Amino acid sequence: MTDDTRTNVDDVEEQRVRYDQARYVEDGQYEPLLSEKDQTTVEIGDSDESPLPDDLTRDSLELPGLSEPELARHYTRLSQMIYGIDSGPYPLGSCTMKYNPKFTEDVAALPKAAVHPDRSETSVQGSLDLMYRLQDYLGRIGGMDAVTLQPPAGAAGEFVGIRVAAAYHEHNGEDHRDEVIVPESAHGTNFATAALGGYDVVSLPSDEGGRVDLEALEAALSENTAALMLTNPNTLGLFERDISEIAEMVHDVGGLLYYDGANLNALLGRARPGDMGFDVMHYNVHKTFATPHGGGGPGAGPVGVVDELAPFLPAPRVRETEDDSETASSEPTYELFDPDHTIGKVHGYQGNWLVLVKAFAYIARLGDEGLLDASAKAVLNANYLASQISYDVPYEPFYHEFVASAGDQDAADVAKRMLDYGVHPPTTKWPEIVPEALMTEPTEVESKKTLDRLAAAFDAVAEEDDETLEAAPERTTARRIDQTSAARSPRLSWHELADDE
């Protein structure tokens, strides 16, 4: 064992101790509800004085009667029981869980950003200016001619993109195009989006190198093809080297090429989907431009298209006004307009406004050089981390993410055991073309020291026996959770727990 390796192992052990300390709570691994700590009846006042109907008023309310220190400590303990991006790295492959810089929150919190959606166009020119510029930023980054900001998430962006494609084919009298081709390693949302859009899904196998099988693609293409949905780099982190040929094959049968923007983080400032032949794409601003990621929303999934598809984008969009009069202002003015063959409105106002503000702030702060640096470090960090772990990485050369194989170990057990080392595990069991997949993306924000500690956690788990892995996690507040039952029959309030008891 080298000195460097010994240092990393020591770091992981120290990290594990700190993790235990941070997760300590006063009652074992349980922090009581506020109502369990204290229940005090608070008199509200005479309900007869309320303008509300009697069935909507009450004279008293049961609230926890806790002091400020007790309340603060309760929520601090709860915060110590969870893992977030402010706690450490999130190496979730394909999900791109990167750190959200706090300056974007400050920008979104500015009073001028608090714009009511029903204000007149003349009174929100600053907001329309930001939207117009963000459309331009995204269009130039993706090589697209027109952009809509409305979709409230990446999956919603996918659906909008497919509906735009459908409207385009229908307008051209080609309603017979009822198939969408999706690679077997694609994101699950691609299959769902195509099906939800009313299409038959044609699954496309990968070749031995993990990329699109051109012979299989040729066999799948026909006059019924509406689109091919593709991620580039793909879910193995591999760049589709034959992308120009793929685009030509799809276009030759009259289909459209759809770009899933999940992995755009690898290409920022270096390559553009539009230049590769893609006709429509969605942007995951949480993955690429560091806005908050999901949690049920809000999010943003803008969609970009080439000129031919622009008339079908959702309404309204933002454009500069044309005023050639002598009294025209020297400053540009903006207006909302409906594209000629729009699919209609897909979200209130122009999407989730404050998320878009954060994306704009991130792009504007980084600029061309910063975006180039982000993609360079995303690729560098992934390749460095992969070189430091003992698990096999069967497909390479990869870009911003890689898929390792847990081999004889169960990938889900590996993930649960990594929690005991105070780090978040990678995505597991997917894509299925890698046995016991550990899909990993450290993103550009992590330092070498953090990557070394993450690698040491990987390697520590790789050396452990099945019994240890099957018992993991041991140090988390919640241990082996019945995720299936939780998803199918969620308990949405503490009342349901009380009723069960």
C-alpha cells in the first residue's frame, strides 16, 4: 500500500467518523415530531368575530409549545439526517446533480425579479429582455434557431419536443408517421414520452462498442419513422462518432432527429447538437446550468428547434418589436407573439420564471470561457475518478460520466454501503447493458481531494464481503427502506402513521 493510498483510506475512515457524529440524534436514530415533544392548546379568539363561515373557523388550535432553541435544534437535527448537495458530492450518473451556486439565488431574490405574470408587456420589458436573451443564449449553445422557455421540466420539454415534431409531420400531410425509435440505453423518459405522444416505440440495440448499431438503425427506419430520440454523449458517456451518418439516415426517410439534452454538460462550448444534424432538443437547465434539481419541481426544460419547426413551438414566445418610426426608442423593446402553427400553451406565463432567471445568471456569469472550462473539468473529473477506482469500466473512452460494473457484488448493496462512508452512491442497475451498473458522474464542481475520497469509498466497499454489504447501511437514520411500497402507497401525513398504530 502506497502512502497516498494509506492517506485516502485514513481520510475515508475520518470521513465515516464525522458522518456518524453529524447524524447523531438524542433518541438513537429518531427525532420526534414537534407534536410528540409538546402539545399545547392555543386560544385564537372569538370565532364569532371572524368574517369566515362557522365551519371554517375555530376557537382554539393545538400547537407545539416549544422554545426557540428547542425549535432550532429540532430542524438542525433533521437537516443532519439527510444528505444534500451542500453536504457532499452527488455522483449520480446521467442525473447531473451539480452544486447550485448561491449567487443565482441572490439574483432570483432581487425585488425586480418578482414579476406578476398578468402585468402588461410594456411594464415588464426588463423581464422580456432577459427571456429574449436567454432564448438567444440557449439557441447559440445548442445550435438551434428558435427556443421556447415554457416547459417546466426536462421530461415536459421532451413531450413538447415530440408534440412539435408531430405537429410538423401533420402539417406536411404525413400522419402515417407513427413510430419513434429509441436506443435501448436511452433514458426511461424517452420511451415514456414517445408513448405518451401517441407513437409506437421501436427499441434500438447498441453495437459491441456501446453506440448506435447502424445496421439495426437502417432496419428500423421506414416511411413510418417520425423521429429518432438520441442522447450524445450517450448514457455510457460515449460520443456517437457516426452522428453525421445517423442524421443523414434519419433525414433520408423524412424523420426528425431529437436530442435529449441530459448530457449537454459534456459538450458546452465545444460541440452543438444543431451542427450534428439534430432538429429539436430540450435543455435540462438543472443539469447543465446549475438550477435546482427536481424534488417535484419547479424546474425548467426549454426546447430548441431548427427554423422549419419554429412555427410549431408553444405560444407565446418573445421577440423584438419592429418599430421604424422616428419616435422609436434607441433601446430594443419586446413583445409576446404566437407562432403561426403553434401547438398552444403548455405552461403558465413563460415557464418557471425564477428558475429561468437562475439559468440566465449562471450562463451570463460563466460566459464563453467559463462554459468551456465547465465541460473540460466535467470530462476530466469523470476520467480521473474512473482511473482511481478498482471496479471495471467496460466502455471507453467516455466523456463526463462512466458506467462501472460491480462485478460479483450487487450494485444496490454497493450503493447502500457507500452511504456508510458518508458519500452519496452513483446510479445503480442502469443502463442494463452493463452488469451490476454503477453509473457515475462527479460533475465539474468537485475538487481532486473530493474525488480521491470518493474513490477511496468505492475501493473500501469493493473489498468488503457480501454479509457486510447486505447489512448496509448501518449508519443512516433510515436503513433498508421498502421503496416499492413507499412509491405505491405513500404516507403523506403523520395522521396516517397515528391511524396505523
